[in-house]
Amino acid sequence: MKPVRLAILGLGTVGAGVLQLLQENAKEIKRRTGREIQITHVGTRRPRPDLNLEGIQQSANLLEIVRQPDVDVVIELIGGLSPAKEIFLEAIKHGKQVVTANKALLAECGNELFASADQHTVQIAYEAAVAGGIPIIKVMREGLAANRIEWLAGIINGTGNFILTEMRDKARPFADVLKEAQELGYAEADPTFDVEGIDAAHKLTLLASIAFGIPLQFDKVYTEGISKITAQDVQYAEELGFCIKHLGIARRAPKGIELRVHPTLIPKEQPLASINGVQNAVSVKASAVGQTMYSGPGAGGGPTASAVVADIIDIVRDISYTEDGSGTIPQLAFESLEDINILSREEFTTGYYLRVNVDDRTGVLANITTILSNCGISIDAILQQPRLKNRVPIVIMTDPIVESKMDEAISQIQALPATHGEVMRIRLESLDS
Amino acid sequence: MKPVRLAILGLGTVGAGVLQLLQENAKEIKRRTGREIQITHVGTRRPRPDLNLEGIQQSANLLEIVRQPDVDVVIELIGGLSPAKEIFLEAIKHGKQVVTANKALLAECGNELFASADQHTVQIAYEAAVAGGIPIIKVMREGLAANRIEWLAGIINGTGNFILTEMRDKARPFADVLKEAQELGYAEADPTFDVEGIDAAHKLTLLASIAFGIPLQFDKVYTEGISKITAQDVQYAEELGFCIKHLGIARRAPKGIELRVHPTLIPKEQPLASINGVQNAVSVKASAVGQTMYSGPGAGGGPTASAVVADIIDIVRDISYTEDGSGTIPQLAFESLEDINILSREEFTTGYYLRVNVDDRTGVLANITTILSNCGISIDAILQQPRLKNRVPIVIMTDPIVESKMDEAISQIQALPATHGEVMRIRLESLDS
């Protein structure tokens, strides 16, 4: 069989990593595929004398590259929405298979792109778009295919997890750790994407679609960042036997699906609690198998290249052995998608961690517990902290309750004359059923 | 397209679980495959009025079932070597795809079975044979396909891990916990398969083959059980910051491949150390991605059925979309296997935990450390324990050393007049590179 010919668009950390991995590991990869892989084009604006580009055509005109007849598979690693989207569609239109790590593009424009790929009988492979080197797409789409997925919860942004880990281990404030993360190159100069949960929401959009067989709906993901978490909250959570993680959660509830990214208290014994630093992990609860977890490096050149090249190998096998090269597995895991209701924030059901700073006077705790009780909220634990600058921080953990009830309770607690500042609310998940 | 027709051989816990999962989750599975799955035959000796077997032919003659024309896929869940092997070969000869959970059969007779499947252009799917519900075969064979695998280390026998966890958490002796495991139904009446590491060695044989592209070589796996581990050793390991796990390890060393199952000290911070009770986990170090880990329930009806049905779904997709139905992925991950040298026990390189009971007299420790030094063994830590029944237990942790040197050192230590009883030796792995 003739070699399968690739065009790599973008030679940043990941693009260069893919090129080098294909070159260094060529022999072992050929043993797996039984077929040669040849890089015919790279799309780059800068010359890269540090890379071995012998015999590879270089151009900065990406649209031109994806139209070339000597390209079977396009590896899109330029990122962002534009011009990536136009290039994507042009590649598909020309019958090219596409491999990508572009979570933003797929989460925000994926429905259109996947439909176009179906129409042109090609596939879009995106293992690298969710959890870097952890093959979570393959696991969800194939490995757990026998199951009805009940929920998944993931640490799917390494920067956020690094910040929360440092805040816990060294009792440092958020802003201070963020600055270090930026210096270490983990966080961008504009850290919004990471710390406000947008990157995680992109990834959750993809995971939820293949878990439940629903369309990609990034705009329906409730997203809350970690910038308001204080070192105090991290410490109080510890004292209560919990750990704060920034989780992406997709859950099948009786009235629909919850899609949410937010800081979350989880019990220390939960496997996800032991995922530290820039590591990623996804825990999945599925009907037949129960709870399984997948962890590893979620970003970086090597891990992302590992996922991209695994997709390339899958596609080489599909091109070689399936009738039309479009593969045997539906792109979004299901042959047909279902439009299941996505719940609004007010309809979520979770436990809660509340921290209220109050005047140190008789009856305040009674006032608060009465409000909670009147709203139908059960208290699981209370921690009254030592006085701090004339205020007493009260920490309350509740059983799961629908969020609209909690909104009501918090607005009443906020209105108490003894309450100072904002009531801090962090959702809590036991993840045990 | 016509339905894909299955014969399920064996209606024990797993067989019944597969039947029920296919029935209960039929709608969701059809959404994934786009094709009906129909169970046409079950092979069972006893009537099962508790199961819904409407429209399914039942017979105790398994050889007869696998010859039937209305069977596309045979699900072999009877276990053991015979008559499973004959039935397997008969099914393959009749062009049936085979799904199995039979680790013993594949590890011991797999080379012959896979060759026969290749010859008849059918595939043998065996996700359920290694880590129950954790899709580790798919991960190794496809998800990490871009990488050169450096090593893998797995907790792949739940019974053994349950026993070691209880010994640690409750300071109970081995025999006592084993008895409980038998009462709980985790361990068989003859627990040899589990506690002596034979079951783990079967699974390791399969993992190593797909990790390195080598033939199945169960007879070359060095296997050591956990029955000699004492509650004391577990406690001393804890004090040194380690945890004892029964690991299956396959490692690419400079002169060949190490295949070994044995109790192992690993640092408490290693993700594998937090896998408790009957849970399984496999940690893999691969060239591009680094270290990833996969954990979950490694046995039981639901988890095993999850893996069997995932294999069935893969096969339904392959039958539907590939030219000859034999799938796109080589059965043992590589198109061609390589006969890489398998190292003998004496050639292994690992760190060591040694426990020696000695007379409490001057100069004994000096004697021991001199022996180690003369054999070229560096000491990493020493723990002298309080006197116990007139003897002093000395615990020594060493840096990695080739095992023949350690044999030499131990026989010299054993020969010291001050030494009492056997020198306890447990291998030690840092798992950090």
C-alpha cells in the first residue's frame, strides 16, 4: 500500500512534537500500522532550521496546503477559531481526514464541522482536544460503550489544578500562585481561559456530547472560575476532610443533563482528590462498570503529540481497511444524537459549602440555621472558626439541594444585619454514587 | 443491515451479566452501532428461569453451538483451558469472531489461537481478560499507540490487593485476611491462583505482548506471591514512606524485557499506592506521554460484562464497515511480533527492602553493611527496630542492583552466625522514571 500523506499545520510546541514523534518512532509505528506515514507538507510562517524538514514542502498558505492532492490527512494545530475554521472546512471539502487538538473550535463550531465531515465521508479526530495524553475520548467512545454513562467529573485544566494544589500545600493566596504559574509558563499572560473555566468548559462540551450522545452545546455550560477561592476556604475544606478541585461535571439528572464547571469540594478519599499539580484526570460513573478513573499529563508537547499521533494511526488503519475510509466509529460516539434537555443553573442539585462572616453575637447561628431549615436545606456539618478581625467565620456543609432553594437561602442570610460581606458558596460533590 | 447474531457460552456471573446488559441497554447500544444485536444461542447446562431467554436457543453442547450458521460472534465465558480451547478453535474454524474473558487460555495457548484467527480472518477480542471494566487493552493497543512503551506496572488482582490493604489498614496477619476474603467470596477455596500471582501473571503476559509487540510467553514470567509478607513488613514499609503492592511489571531494560509479578514496595506518593481494596489499576510509562494511570473495578459481573459488550460493539462495527470483518487493529497491537529477549530473574534490576533478624550484639550491622558494600550494593535507608523476642530486626532499603548480586549478598548475610531465620527480601520500585 502507498504511504499515507500528512500535512501538519502549525509548528508550535505541539506541531513540532508531532513531527518529531512521527520521525523518532517511525519504526515502531510502522509495526503497528503496517503502512508508511509520510509528511508531505508543513504549514508554518517561520523557518524551523531546528527541525528535520527534509523532503517536506513548507508554506505559510494553509488554505493552499489543504487543497493539495498529495495530502490525505490534515493535522490542524494552529488553534483558535479563525482562520482555523475556514481551513478545516476547506480540508473537509477536499476529502481530507482532519486531526485536531483545537478544543475551542470543536466546542463552539463542532456541530457544523462534524456535519460537514459526515457529508464528505471523512472523519475529524480530536483525542488531543480534551485531556492531552490521556486517551479519554477513546475510552468514553469505545471502551465504555456498553454502559449508560451516569456522570463524569474531570480535572481538565492543569493550570487551575496547579494553582489549587499550591494554595492547599503552601497556604498561599490565589493571586500569588497565579503569578508563579504565569512565570512557569503554565498560565497565559491573560489567564482568563484557564482560571475562569472557559478552557474546561470547551473540553466538557466534547466529553458530554460523547457521553450522552447530545449535540455540542458550549453555550449551555454553566461556568465558574476559581479566582474567588481563598486560602482560608481551602484550609477549612481540609479540616472537614475535603479538597477543593476545579471540576468539569456532566451529569444525567432526572429532568435533564447538568453541564457545569466550578470549584467543587470532594472528599479526600475520592481518587480525584489525589490528582495534584498540572495533572489531569477524568472519573466516570457508568451503569455496568461503576466508577473508573483515567489520569495523566493533560497538556504539553509530548502528551498532546501522543494523542495526535494515536489519532493519525487510527486514521491510517481506517483508510487502509474500511470501505470508504470514514472509520467504524461515529465521530461523536452515537450514530444519531438526541436533544436531551440541558438544565439551567437554578435546576442543578448539589451539596454546598457556605462560609459566612458574622458578628460575634448570640442568636446569629440560630438565624442562619432557621433560614436553611425553612428553605428545606439539611445541614451536614458546621464549623465555627475562631474570631478573625472582629468577625466569626461560620462554615456550613449541606446535603444536596436544588440550587434555586440555595439562592433563596443565601439571599436571606445575606440580608441578616449580622452578616458581613458576601456569603461564600462552593458546591460539594461526594462522587460516591 | 441484518442483526449481528451472538452465541453466549456460559451463563455464570459474567455470562448472565452480558445477557442482561445487552438486553437492558439495547436502545443505547443500537444508537452507538446503528445495528441490531441478537442473541441466538446460549450454552448452558442448567436451566435459568431467572433470565429472559425468550427466542434464544439453549443447549449444553457448546461445540454444536459454535458450528451454527446463525451465529456471527461467539462469546466464550466458560473459562479454563479445556474444553474452552477446543471450542475456541472450532468457532474460529467456522469463521466466527470470538470474544473472551479467559486470561488463562490466552496467556497459555494464545499464540496458537491468535494464529488460527489470523488464518481464518476473524478476530479474538479480549478486553475483559486483563483488568475487568478498565479498558486497558484498548488504551495500550490504540490510545498509546504513538509511544514506545517503557514500562507498565499493574495491580491486576483484586483479591491480592484487598488482602494487602487490610493488612496495612488493620495490622492483620495474612492468613486471617485471606480467610475473610474467602468468606466474602473474593478468593476461591483454593486461593493459589490469586495469592501466588498466577492470575496476575496471566494478565501480565497479555499486557506485555501488546506493550512491546512480543509473543505471549507466560512461562517466562517470574512469579512470586504475597503469602510470605508479614504484617510487620507492611508496617515497616509504612514507616519508611512506602506501601507494599502486589504488582505485575513489564519493563524494557537495556538487555531485554523484564516480566515479573511480585510484592513490591512503592512510594506512598505514587498514584498506584492509593489504589485500595479490590480495585485494579495499571500505570504505564510511555515515551511521548509520560506516565498515565487507569483504575477501576477489575472483576465482578458488571465490570467484566462492560468489557465483553464493548468488544461486541467493536466487532459489530468492524463487521459492518471493514472489508472482511477482521477489523482494523492487529489483535496483539502490532502487525508483526518481535522476539525480544526475556530476562531471567538473576538479570532483573530493582531496589530492595531487606529485613534481617539478628542477635543484639556489637558489630552485626557493620558485618551486614560490609557484605552489601562488597557486593556493590548502595544502601538508601536503614531502620533498626526495637528488640523483638531477643532479636533485633534490621530493615535496609537499597538502590537498584542487578538481582544476582543481591542473591550473593543475601547468602552471605544468611551465613552470619548472628542472623536468625530467613532474610526477608521484597523488591522496591520508585516508579518515577
